[in-house]
Amino acid sequence: MKRTLATFHNGEAMPLAAVPLLPGDDFFQGLIDACDRGWRVSAYFGAPRGDGLTLYCVLSYKAEGLMGLMATAVGDSFPSLARSCPQLHLFEREIAEQYGITPQGHPWLKPVRFQPPLRSRGEANNAEKELLPGVMEFYRVEGDEVHEVAVGPVHAGIIEPGHFRFQCHGEVVFHLEISLGYQHRGIEAGLSGGPFPKTLCQMETAAGDTTVGHGQAWCMVLEALAGSHVPARAEVIRGIALELERLANHAGDLGAIAGDIGYLPTASFCGRIRGDFLNMSAVLCGSRFSRGLIRPGGVGFDCSKPQADELLARLAAARADLANAVDLLWTTPSVMARLENTGTVSSDAAKDLGLVGPAARACGISRDVRRDHPFGIFRMSHIPSVMAGSGDVYGRTLVRWLEAEKSMEFLEEQLRQLPGGPLRNQPKAPAGDMIAVALTEGWRGEVCHVAITDQTGRFARYKIVDPSFHNWSGLALALRNEQISDFPLCNKSFNLSYCGFDL
């Protein structure tokens, strides 16, 4: 492993020349070997180099808190590893779509976002520019009694667009195929030559409900490239904002799951409690979504003693209300009958697909960036990772509640002992010919940002991996052999981002 990987820790940068540029056979075999030995793929992407293309793979290894980088140059094709390493299947399809090269042997090669290639490779790609989201061949199960159900991209309610194609036998789902791309905004492609003054705003809205998760990853990348230090007080405030974001979304999801099974008491209570946590973020920085709080080098807002006292009072009230609302779920037999054994994903399948966040922890996989690859305040103050073993809707619901409990304990501790000192160090310009990687644990799971700079310190390539990119395949698997009427509940138990996927 040491011969093929450049190792480092979360939030660090290294010279681009230090990344091993391996022969193709060594790279692909090394990638398989790494996954077999417990490394996991956090990002796998292409970057132009001269007239060719270089593939980069970012790997993470929780046992030692290490991360690894490896690279290889490719031509018009490269060997697909998706059959032996399923977590790569979407990454390979994305590379094929973005650069017009073929992963040879990919089991089901089709568009990911229906985007024009980042680099044209001849007339064959001109036709790809005419592709429309969802217009493609879907997998079909043959049989006289098999029928197909198409849902979306336009849905009832104010939600993002996505297309779901079910192959059913009666009410039983044999296969679910998910087609996204309707929210593609070209954020990654637009970052070439950056950073720009607008870039931070784009990062805060990469997935609008993960402002802090993506915003902090972005700032960590810039700080690593510039060799900047973040003051201790700023790191604590960043951590507070991240956990408030987690609490707001977990509370909202707990209510939405209750709503999807028609249990209105918890649904109504949690809808209001979600607003309580969002309002706490507004107390901190004036924005319910923490926009403008995190800035390269630190934070843009302080947390005074009166603010901290107000947050503690609000937190105590919200904690009691949330506990009462969620306790109604666990003590209502009809609710538990709908949650248990619905939409089950096995631990082995979750590992194969590389699931992250609550979706992984609900399958008994102990995976949490805050502990495995600590960043910011989490280098000094740890939040215990919680798990469930059932892998079903109940497990994903339980993990949300247990995580909410740990987050509230963390907030109480940090708000009572805010360190002194400055809020922000003046950011410096990014260094040239470098690569930096930052992971954060957003409320959905691992957020990964990778930046490669050119000689002038501008971005030659910027890669973002939202946790939804890892987890959409888990939702598809959760529907196998389930009733089609369980789809809304399973979907909400994952609650993945469309726009976070369609970067």
C-alpha cells in the first residue's frame, strides 16, 4: 500500500507531484487491493493534464485516520472495477459522462447527470449534448405479469425533481431505477479558474440544507492550500453551527417519517421543533441556514455570552419537546409495525455500495468523519458515534434520534465553555501545483471536497462529493422485494439530496 498511495490526514494539502502517478495496471490493481484491505473510496474523478486525462482516487482508512491519494493517466478508455468494487459504479459513469471516455466492462453504463462533457473528445460527444434528463434506456424485467410504474420527475408537493422507474409484480418491487440530473447547475465545471468572489455562496448552496457541511469543507480546502490556521474560538463556533444544522434536519426527518405513516402527533411536533433549531442558527448569525457564518480563516460572526445563554435556554426547551415527540413513536405499536422490517439494507450491501452517514450507521457500520478523520473542534472534543443494526426504516429513524441526543449534549458542553481569542485569521492566497482534500460529516454523512491548483494557485479542477452520491443506490436496494406503497416511507428515511447529487 505504501508504494502506491500518498498518505495524509483530513484537511491537509500536498504538492501535486507527490501523488504517485502509476501505470494503469498498478493503479487499478492497487485500488482493488486497497478496498479489499478496508480502504473506502471518498472521491474518484478525472482531471485534464495536457492533451490527456488523469484519474485521481481519494481513499479513506478509518482504522488509522489516514487518507490516501493515487493517480494514473488514461486514454480513450479505462477498465471498469464496478463488478469487483460496486462503490465505484457511479464514479465511473460520472467520469465517462464528463470526459467522453469508456469504462470498459461497466455493467450498466448510462448517464448520471445528462451533462455536456467537460472536455470534447470528437463528434461522438456532440450527440450527448442533446441528451435530456431521464431520456435513456431503463432496466426492464420481462414477464407477462410484470408491470412498470414511472414516478416523477414532477412530484406532488414542493420537492426537487427526480425520476423513479419501478419494475413490479403486483405490489412487489423487483427493481427500482433512479434517474436524476434535473437539478444540474454546473457548479464543478464553473469552478475552473477559481476561486471567485461568488464561490463561497455556491458552496453554501451546493446542497441547500447542508450549508455548514459544504461551507466548512470548502474553507478547509482553502486553508490547507494557503497554510492558514483557524483560531480555537472559530473552530468551536463552526462545530456548534454544524450540529445545529444536523439537529434541524434530523428533527425535520423524524417528523416527516411520522407523517409518511400518517402519525400526525410526532409529525406536527417535529415540524415546529425543526423551526426551533433553525431559529437557533439565526441567533448565532442572523440566518436560519447559517449562511455567511463560516469564512476562510474562521467565522464571520461571534457568539457572545448573552447569545450563548439564549441558545442554552432554547436548546433545553427544544430537547424536552423533541424527546416527548419522538417517544410517541417508540410507544405506539402501529408506528413500530410500519417502521420495522421495511426497506432493509444488509450490512454487507451497505459496505459494498459505500454508504455513509445515518444510512450506513443504521446498518451497523461504524463510519463517522468526526471520529474517523476528525476536523476542527472534533479533533479535541469527540461526539460518540451511534449505530443500529437493523438496516431498515426503524434503524434509520433510531439513528437520527440517537445522533440528535449526542449533538444536543455536545452543544450544551461547547456553549458553556467557549474559548477566548480571535474569530478569524486573514486568509492567504492558495499555493500553486497543490492538491488538498477536506472531509466533513454533514447531517447526511461524509462531504468530500478536493481541489487541484495550477501554477498560479487557481483551480485546475475542483471535485465535490455530496453524501447523496454514495447513498442513492442504497435507496434503490432498499426497495427490492418491498411493497411499492412503501416507497415514500423508504425515500424519506434516506432523505437524499437531488441538487447535492446534481453538481
